[in-house]
Amino acid sequence: MAGFKGQAEYSVDSKGRLAIPAKMRNVLSPDAKGTFTITRGFENCIFLYPLDKWSEIESQMRELNSYSRESRHFVRNILMWADEVVLDAQGRIGIPKPLQELAGIDDKALVIGSLDYIEIWNPVSFQQYMDNQEDDYETLAERVMGIRR
């Protein structure tokens, strides 16, 4: 399966609806059934997982040690924000108000493909995040990807 990639800035209407780019909708597996799990991401963004990928995440969480304080804390943090959203006929999803507030999303949102999931950002927050990265793109690529043989 091809992954989500690219970026697009869209308006968010007064009901919190956001269009998902057609090129990202086209990557959705039939197993997702046009449904996503939306939840808190990292760096104050929102994660949008297709239903089939979210099932894999839930399976991983089920394997965590429920006697571990850290595991319980993580599971609570991701699931307390989680909700199912379904694409409407116009290719939009509704962003729950608490997640809009968490990510600082008002009338605009930046939608970024991240392989298995989609990130939704406040465009200004994303630019600030990018501006505050210590490493340039080349240094980061070298350190993360390295030389593989």
C-alpha cells in the first residue's frame, strides 16, 4: 500500500469540518471503510489514522504491560482524545472541538501525509516548529537514515 504524503492547507468551517486531500483519500485501503480514528499527536498536532491502521495501534497497546505506570499513562493520553470520524460525501472529516483547541486550529489547517497516518497542524504552529529545528535537512537525513549497506 502506498503511504500518505504531501501537504495541503485547507479551511476549517464553523462546524470543525476539514477536507482531506483527494490524493490522500485515494490511498485509503478499502479496509478503512472511509473511517479514521482521530487523536492527539505529538508537538501539538492531531493524528488521523485510517481505521485499519488504528486497529494495528490498538493491538500494540493491548500488548503493553497494564501494571506499568508509564504504559497506563500513555494509553490514557492517546485514548482519552481518540474518536472515530467518517469521511462525508465532500471528503471532509469533523475535528472534535477539544482536539481543535489542543492543536490551536481555528479557520485554517495544514494537512500533512506521514506514511501510515495524517497529521493536522495549525499552519503557524507548524512553521514555528520547523523554524525551531536545530538541524538542517541534510544533517537530519544523514543522522536518521544513515548509510545502509
